[in-house]
Amino acid sequence: MAENGKSATEKVPAVANPLSEQPSEIASNINYHAQFSPHFSPFKFEPEQAFFATAESVRDRLVKQWNETFLHYHKVDPKQTYYLSMEYLQGRALTNAIGNLDIQNAYAEALNKLGHELEEIAEQEKDSALGNGGLGRLASCFLDSMATLNLPAWGYGLRYKYGLFKQLITKQGQEEIAEDWLEKFSPWEVVRHDIVFPVRFFGSIEINPDGSRKWVGGEVVQALAYDAPIPGYKTKNTISLRLWEAKGRAEDFNLFQFNDGQYESAAQLHSRAQQICAVLYPGDATEDGKLLRLKQQFFLCSASLQDIILRFKERRSGKGSWKWSEFPSKVAVQLNDTHPTLAIPELMRLLMDDERLGWDEAWDVTTRTIAYTNHTVLPEALEKWSQPVMWKLLPRHMEIIEEIDKRFLAMINATRPDLEHKLPTMRVLDHNPQKPVVRMANLCVVSAHTVNGVAQLHSDILKAELFADYVSIWPTKFQNKTNGITPRRWLRFCSPKLSNIITKWLKTDQWLTNLDLLSGLREFADNADFQDEWASAKMANKQRLAQYILRVTGVSIDPNSLFDIQVKRIHEYKRQLLNILGAIYRYKKLKEMSPELRKNTTSRTIMIGGKAFATYTNAKRIVKLVNDVGAVVNNDPEVNSYLKVVFVPNYNVSVAEMLIPGSELSQHISTAGMEASGTSNMKFALNGCLIIGTLDGANVEIREEIGEENFFLFGARADEVPQLRKDRENGLFKPDPRFEEAKQFIRSGAFGSYDYNPLLDSLEGNSGYGRGDYFLVGHDFPDYMDAQARVDEAYKDRKKWLKMSILSTAGSGKFSSDRTIAQYAKEIWNIEECQVP
């Protein structure tokens, strides 16, 4: 390859053609970067070198569009949205960029001239490791839609060097090692050396003679901006994801101490700065861990707001007189969950202490600028920070939060005396003497102009339960914005064969930016020719997936079996345990059957993937159990042609792009009322995969859109869950014998000697911490097994299954992130399209 690669590159002149769309000129531009933007020893042009040179060639195009977009926004000065998120799960950028720029074929041909295949080169790219789960991927889909809809918007996040972690599967189960996505470098990012802001921690408050206050002292780190371009689909608009890195300055390095041999203390500030952007969600069991997480959150908020304010002032300069009250008509800030809540007191501080506004004016600006998206009703995920820790790290912000709390109390006492008895739970500060905390969600609800949930059921629960008392004060503050996904990454680029068939039968590719057009597929759902084409595209995706599974796990799976996939963060509420207990019961029954009876069953390959948080013991036990079950089942010659169980390691965006197109059934089986929305359910449905699921999150709306006859429903409803938990506490639960059989089979040692009792104990007993089956696995098990039996039957009828699959895609139009973002733009941000001419 190297020899071939070398001769091919010699034939192509190394000439810069940054904007060309001709394959031969693109090849020259790639070769130009290989030689004149060197990152490796000369004359090496293997796939890795080819990837970096190709990415830099694409970046040439992006930089031009990027600069044009920035300039256009500067001239027009529209209101702009700034999206603040602790996580972005961008995945790979190469395929997406050349797809959105509509130059895939030219790049494929150019690389052929250089002796390479585009697909192999794209595989060289590492996923950017800036997120954990659905919340981060949602932010990335949103950026894609903002750019595609030509909206003036901008993402802000942190540049984590080691991400969450890379998952290894060993005999012990999951092991975590640091992500290496920045080990070499990212070819997409541009460091902006002129964009640097100081961010302070600790310190104290100085009171000036005029009564104004200033935060001084403590330690100050520098926030340096790294920008990644986000191109829209078939538009010039290219927006930014701005990621902050924390640094110390040269003058913060103590040369005297270093020369005195005190190496650690000489570089103390530098090493403290480096900790801030080292890891996403560092363990917070210790006091230091909590402090570091709080530092990360404040670092994101402070740097981003200083940047936003500076841009606002720059665009006003030379335009005559202006007032701070205009700020909300130029700036919208969206908080993606409670992680960036500190943007509220930080904006207040910047306006009052730096810009010298009074409280009332600053509060008016802040509350008209900031909106908040809630992503969870899980109590442990609603952030509460210790007041002593906050006073230590952010003393000025605690003063401001105290004042917000005080004024909220006064407002309720004056206008709503009927709510006085509710104040202890509604107020921002919880002064519980054992554990005084700041309730971040309450701070968001009190301060934001709009609060939204992320699926209809979730928003209804927020209004009826979690935030019910606030709704009576501010009835118009609460909205629903059902999540969506970008159809470019999640269908067009990850399943080109299926995508081409859709375009052929709809006679247009407009569905890529108007996903509702997919409903036009309904009229072909029974068409035999269409079904055959559909089936062959699905089969090609299954074969590609089978090759991938063999490569990463060593397990060979049969593309003619039903591919059944559950991939998401490992969490007890997402109930991977229900899935694996069902698989165990299935295995036991297959073992007991005669060979003749087995032949009548539906062959299945069950794949489970996802990361368990490093300190979440039960989640890690579930990962181990899936692997232990797979090791037994897959090596059992009596059964392994009818059932395989595979754990797919290191689940991320690129793995999802392989799994989802090849899936036929996917499991979205959380306890009803606990999954705010879910977005992988939308990706599977869009790809013609059928769902077995509970009435939870966006499942409710997916089932409405695709037709309930095309959805395998089971399980308790959200409004039944509280009573079922009470019944359990009162000893009224009667377990299904099949459920007991599955648990007993694990306890018998059938899957090895590991002690699974602590995991199984969470399903036993009627109450107590970590007991009493809080997530209703036992209650839903019989209904789940019956639904799985319906799946087996339906799969035997090929024509019926294909029709259901087609109708699933045809009903997915609502779940485009373009629709979601258009609603945010109109109903929350009040921003308008600003297309680059």
C-alpha cells in the first residue's frame, strides 16, 4: 500500500486548490497539505497521513464559508443564540463535512487518484470525545440544524482532553482508560490566540466607598478559545462550536521556585488549570472532585459570557448611543440542563460589577436573556451544590444567589400568600442545617424567561409534578420542545443505500431538509418491488454490522437472524437488566427444547452496548453480566445458531452509525416516566427499525406517529408507577414464575462464579436502600416476555415485517432536529434566518 500510495502521490502535483470541486484538483490540494502542512515524517502517505491531509483540504473550504458567515453576521447584526452545554458528542467530522458540502463523490475520486479509499480514510478519524450520552448528542444534532436552517447561533463547550473514558471489556467487566482523541491533534479545530479571558476562583469581595462590590484575589486561570466549524447542509452558512481550554500564563510559572528544585509548586497554577479540561464528569465522591466539577461549570459560563458581552459591545461600537436594555434583543442564551446554571449569577456579576448596572436593570437583562432546558426528573440528577463549597469557590456569586432567593421569597409573600407553606421546597437556597445546598434547577426556573421539557410526556410531568408550584405563578413560562435528530448524519450518511432508495421512490431528495416528506413512503408500503429494495438495503447494513462485530468482539453472528439492539448509557432506569434477564430466560427455554422444537423458533442476535459511569457499581455489574451470559450462550453448540448475546464495546457515535442502520428491533424499555425523551429511539425508527418499548419519553410520540400497530408496547404506564411502588412496599407484589426462574438460573452459577447477588438483591425485598425493585423490572417482566413473543411471531411474516419497517421510517418526519430548532428559534429565542448570500 505504501509503495502504491507513494507512486500515486508522485503522479499528483502538490498544488494548493483550496476551493476546487474537481477531483484532480482536490487530489492536488490533499497532496499539497501532505507536503506543506506536515505533521509526520516526509514521504509517508499511509491511511493515517492521508486522513489528516484530506481533513485539512476540506477545512480550506470550511474556513472560507466560516469567515463569510462570521462577516455576514457582523454586518447584519441579528439577534443570536448562544447554546451552553457541558457536553457535545460530535462523532467524526469528515464524512459529515463533505456530505453537507455535497462533495462526497469528488473526494472519493480524488482519494482514488492518491491510491486510497474514502471509506478507509474516514475510519482513521477518532470520535471527538466531548460527551457522554443523549444530552451531548442532542447538542450536536442541534448545531447541525442551526447551521442548516441558516440561524445565527453558536455553541459553547469545554475542550476535554481525555473525554469521559474509552471502555475496555476484560474478564473483570468494564475498565476505563483515557480517551486519546487529542493524542495527535484534531485537524478541524482552529485555536484563536486572540480570544483569551481570565476566569477567577476563590478570593474575596472588596466593597468600594460608593457601595459597589468587586471580586478580587484567589486564583485566575486563562480561557483560550478553540473553534470547530459546523457546516449546514447545502448552504454556505458555517457556524462555530467554541470550546474553551484552561491555561496558566508564563508569569504564573514561578521560575525561582523551579530553579530551587520545587518543581511541583513552581507550576502549581498551570497544573490546576490543566485539571479543569482534563476529563468530562470527574468523579465527585470526594470534596476535591465536587470542587473540580463546579470549577468546570463556572469556567464554561464565565468564559462564554465574557465572550458574548465583548461581541455585543464590539457590534455596538461606532453605532451611536446604545443601552444595556438592548442586550436581550441581540442575545439569547440557552442552558442545556442545569450544568451551566452559573451563567445566571455570572451575567448578573458582569453587568453589576464590571458594567456598573443596578440590580433591577441587571436582573431585567438577565431574565430576558436566559432560557433553560430541563432534561430529567431523576432526583439525583437535579443538581444541588453545597453552600459552603460555593461560598469558598465563588463568594460573589453566592451573594447574588442569596439576593435572588431573598427577592423571590419577598415576591411570593407579597403576591401569593397561599404558597407560603410551599416556600421551603420552592426557594433557591435549602438551609437544611445538616446539608445546606443551592438548588440549581430552582435557580433556573426562578431566573429564566422560558423553561422547556424535551418530550410531551416529560413536559407534562414537569408541569404537573416537579415544577407544579411555579406553574401557578408563571403559567406561560413552561413549554415543550420534543427532541429531534439530524437526518443527514442519522440516515443519509450512515445508510446511503436506504437513503438512495427513499430518494428514488419519493422522486426527490428534499426530504433531507423537510423530513415530513417521508410520509410519502406510506403509499409504497405494500409494493413488492419497494419491499425487495428495502430488504436488500437492510440486509447489506446487517452484513456490514456482522463484519464489524466479528472484528471488535471475535463473535460471528448470522445476518439472517433478527438483529435486536439496545445501546445507551448503562443505567438501572434504562433497564438493560430487564433485557438480559429476558435473554437468560430465552436461553434456558431453548436449552430445554428438543432440537425439532428449536427449529421453529425465531433466531435472534441480541446486542447491548453502552458505558457505565466509572463509580456506578450496579451499572458495571450489568455490563459484566451481559458479557458473562454471552460467553456461555455463544459457545453453546446446541443453542448458538438460535441465540447469540453480544456486548458491543466502547459505544460512541461512530459505533452507533454502524449499529443503527443494521438493527431490526431496538429496545427502549425504561421505567415509564423516567426517560425524559430519548433520541436513539428516533434514530432507530428513522432507519426502519421496530421498537419494543414502554410508554415513556418520546416513545409515546413515536408510537402516535408511526401507528400503534407498528410498535411493540408493554409495561406499566407513568401514572401507575407511584401506586405500584406503594403496593410493593406493602408486600402486595407477586412475582411471575418466569422472572424467578431467570434470577435463579444466574444464582445457580450457570454463567460463572461471579457473585451477582448484590445486583439481584436490588430486585428483592419490598423496601430499603438499593432494594425493592425501584425500577419495576419484576412487575414489567411478564408483559415484556409476552411482547417479545409477539416480536418473534411478527418476524416470521417477512412481508408484514417489511411493511412495518417502511411505515416506521414513513412516520419519523416529526423527529427531525430541524423541526425542534425551528420551534426554539420562533418560540423561545426569537431569532430569524440570516443566510449568507
